[in-house]
Amino acid sequence: MIHPIPADSWRNLIEQIGLLYQEYRDKSTLQEIETRRQQDAEIQGAADGCPSSEEAPEEDEGEEEEEPASPPERKALPQICLLSNPHSRFNLWQDLPEIQSSGVLDILQPEEIRLQEAMFELITSEASYYKSLNLLVSHFMENERLKKILHPSEAHILFSNVLDVMAVSERFLLELERRMEENIVISDVCDIVYRYAADHFSVYITYVSNQTYQERTYKQLLQEKAAFRELIAQLELDPKCRGLPLSSFLILPFQRITRLKLLVQNILKRVEERSEREGTALDAHKELELVVKACNEGVRKMSRTEQMISIQKKMEFKIKSVPIISHSRWLLKQGELQQMSGPKTSRTLRTKKLFREIYLFLFNDLLVICRQIPGDKYQVFDSAPRGLLRAEELEDQGQTLANVFILRLLENSDDREATYMLKASSQSEMKRWMTSLAPNRRTKFVSFTSRLLDCPQVQCVHPYVAQQPDELTLELADILNILDKTEDGWIFGERLHDQERGWFPSNMTEEILNPKIRSQNLKECFRVHKMDDPQRSQNKDRRKLGSRNRQ
């Protein structure tokens, strides 16, 4: 049955969403984590002999295991003040008065209700996002005092093409609203997402690619322009900002395009397999993946170019010079290690000069070995292609040789084999260097087929920002496969939703202990990333061509 929702009723609902997008996203993610914990506790209780394990709920996706009795101590989850604020509107689809009075909740199956909630969250979160974008423009960008303080070029870098982003968000939201007005039981939203991702979301790539310059300009303005610093602090105190800084508004487009992909994934997990809605969800997800990858590549390209220029300026070559700057080269890891000087048999382990400092720059295709010299410079004395590196762990030979590994250069700068015995500051640092230096020979579970096995998994419960190139930035509720780990608290993992890999502190996560839930997470991962069948690819191409022809 068709149950159209009055336009005025829908618009009132959108206007009453009291949460800014930053708050909406945080609250939604925290609720997701808590829901998973509760589901895991029920499943664990069933496995321990309460209800039979066959009766354990299996329909909810992304579930994770609750810790058994006497769990290790956990940090409290981060909280935001609006979680307990009754005035903060955070509606569920099934709580809408129109839904309650229509009787559809008595007709729909639980799976369809969960799908409706997933689609409804995509719509209402877009409304919250548009509300925050509008505040960024009206409260900050269009402030008359701020316009006088900023040079036009500074304002352009700081706010980039946010007006284009907001215009696209407004049109996108209006189409989603019209779909909701057609019927309170939402037919689909992924067809709209697909069309906008394919034809309009390029504005996000432009905005996000400017992020490196945006961040640098923002920091410079805060440091060098007292009037800017004072005005921004004053504007941030306005109650409309809810205590959130300008920087949290500037990063909104990148957060939204990433989150939108996850929201489509949630819909994809709930639609019937081999259905038309699954096809549109897969199409939308793949288009969003292309946009997100282009955004990430835009950011990386800008930051990598500047980084390579800075590194080359610091290098002085004792050997034949190697050109560092290349469009296809980027930094993977850099840092200081201790090199064992000479064969260990020629001197006692108590010799003070047994180890000497060296500094390594590891690029995706090249290793450069240096010694740090005065003036923040590095003297290069050896190098080798990354493909000709071999790393071997040294068996523990006491405290002095703890965290020591052997690095072999099959062909160095002198076209000969060279061997270095290197000591890291910790076990995790040693493993991270070995993983980076020779990843295909060092890392366990690196192949895609490893996901067919019962790979250990964790869920992120504390966000983490990568500090080094080989680390992985984590968002709340991310699920990751554990590929390697160290005894001093670091994990090398692969995030399921985008296959990005890197190191992160283990105390940012909780382990998923239930094998059924791990298996379910992997099954969902396969479903989201499964290859197109030829017929569906042809249909997608026809839809995309038709959409472009209508423009």
C-alpha cells in the first residue's frame, strides 16, 4: 500500500533535526558500537548455555563479540554532551507518528524494517550534514568582519568550493525528500545516490584535494593574524556552533563522502540478495568508492609532492646521487635505527661503539640509508631498490641484541650485496620496519584468500589519527582483520570496508571473539566488494549513459 507523507510534515521533521552533522555522526556511531556489544553479549550468553546457539540472532550485521568474564580493563567510550540531551532530535523511522498510525509496522517483516531504518538514516543524516554546511557558510564564510580580515586568495583556499558542495547537497536532499514523500515505506534511495555519485559528487574531489593547503593556510592564519584568531574564537563561542571549532566544519565534506559510502554499505547488507535493490546499492557503492578513492588520491598527491621536495633538500649524497622526486614515488616510513658496527665476533658486546645511529628513508620503490649530520641534513651512503630488500628477524640473544633484525640489500648503490644488522627501539618498531621493508615476505595473512579463513578481528572504540605513513587512521566502529601484532601493543590490520592497511595501537580497539560474528563480517565484506556479473555491468552502463544524456 502507498502511504504518502505530507510535504509539510516531512519538512517539519527535517527542520527539527537539532543535531549538527558532527554530533549526529558521533551519536549514530556510538549507538552502533553499543548495539553490537549488546548483540554480542546475547550471542555469547547463548553459546555459554542460555538459549540454544541456533536461536542466537543472526540477522544484524557488523556484530562483534562481547568480552568474556573477567575481561581486560577497557577505556570508557568517548561521550558527547548531546547523547543524554532529550532536546536533541535523533529519530528512528519507526518512531515517526505517520509510521505509527499507518499500521505498516504490523505488516512489514523485521528485515524490511531494518532496511527502512538504514535508508532513513541516510536521508536524515544528509539533512543534518546540510544544516552544518549551511552554518559553515552563513556563520563563518559570509561573516563581514572575516571578509575584511582575509585576503581573497586566503578565503578561497580556506573555504574552497564549499558553495558548490552545499548546492549539490541541497539538490541531493530535495530528491531524497521527494522519494520519502512518495511513500513513507521508502522504495529505494541508492538509485538517487548512484546518479549523484556518478554525475555530481566530483565537487567533493575538488574540495578534498585542497585539504593540504587548507590546513596549512588555517594554521598560518591562526599563528600570524591575531585579528583572525580572535574573531574565529569569538564565532566558535556562538551557541549555534555547539562548542565545535571551525576546523570540524571545514573537514565536513571529506567526512560526509566517506560516511555516505558506509551508509550505502549498511543498506546493501540488508537488501535481499540478487534483488533489484541489491543491484542499485552495489552500483551506488562502487561509484562512491571511485569518488572516495579520487578524494584520497587528491590529498595524497598534494601532500606527497611537498614532502618529497622537502626530503630532497635535506639530502647530501656521499655516493652517486639518486633523484628522489618522482610522480610515482612516495614515502612509506622514515626513522632512526641503530646499526651494529662491524662483525659481532670482533668486539665484545660491552663495547660502547657496538651500535651507531643511521637514518632510513623508505619509499614505495627505494630505500635510502643515511647518517644525520648538523643542520638537519642527511648524508646518504647507500641505497637499493625496495624490491631487492630482504628482512630477517634475529633470534633473541639477550637484552643487547633484543629487537635486532638483519637487512639484506641484494644489490646496493655499488651493485653488490650488502648486509646491515639493525636494532629498533622496541619490538613493535622492529616489526613495523620489517613489514614495510619487505611486506610480501614478512606479513602474515596478506593474501586476499586469507579472508576465507577465520582471521582475528577487532572493532575500533576510540578514534585514532595516524602519526606515521605506515599507520592507519581509525574511525569509531571500524572493523579490521588482524594481520600481525606485537607484544607491546601494536596491531597491523586491514579495514574491511575499504581494504586499507596499517599499524595502530591495540588499546584503540576491542577484539571480536565470536567466530560466527567474524564469519558474518567477512561474508558482508565479500558481498559489498563482489565483482559485477557481465549483465549487471551492462545495465549499469546503460543507466549511467542515460543519466548523462539527460543532463
